[in-house]
Amino acid sequence: LSLSQGFRIVILKHMFTPLEAKPDRDKFFDELKEEVGAEIEKKCGEIEKFTVFENNPDGVIAIKFQNGSSAHKCIETMDGRFFGQRKIECFYFDGKTNYKVGASEEEERERAKEYEKWLMAEQQEEPAGEKEKEQPMASASQK
């Protein structure tokens, strides 16, 4: 295989720590995707897909490039480089390793608490909402 036809997916490890993502996970990961994606695309080539494995303790990002030569350049550019005082490992994806990690027990408990709060709020609003929903339906069935 030539470089332009070869492997197109690279893995970057140690790009973040889950602790860094707190308190605003969504904002943190959006900014990470934006900043890292823009820099790598500028230096290496067009990105087809950018995936952050948010719960992975090794701070893993997978990047799929438009072509193999961009992936090769990414490895040359990023492997061994320091990012946030951490040494990055950058290599071709082996096609087998699953970097996806589920949420921690603490995150699951927090999510369950938030869901419970949401349910309680929904139940408190429901009686008034049910009356509003029933009236249009009743008048529609009378026609």
C-alpha cells in the first residue's frame, strides 16, 4: 500500500485526563475537538472523523483522515510531543482495540440523581399539562 491509500486512522493517547473535563464536560470536550482538530488538520491534512473517548482514563482521541499520507504525517508530527505537560503517543489504529469506556460509578450515580430530579419536576408539572392535552383531543374526537 502507498501512503495515500494506507492506514487512515490514528490514535492519540494522553490528550486529556477525565479530571480536566470537570466541571463542564460538554464545554471541555467541544473546545478540545475544536482546538486539536483545527491544529492537526492544518498541519497534517483533512480530517474525516474526530472521536474523543471521553471516559477513557488514557485520554484517547481517534482521528480518521481523508488519506493515509495525512495519517502518516500526524504520527510524525504528534508522537512524542508534549500536550498539557503530558507526552502524547500517536500511532495507527490496530483495528481491534476498543477505547470506549463506560461512565464511572460516580458519574452513573450523578446521572441517576439528575434523572430523578427531572422525573420529580415532570410529575409536579403533569396534572396541569394532562388537562391541556385532553381537551383538544376530546374536541377533535367530537367532530
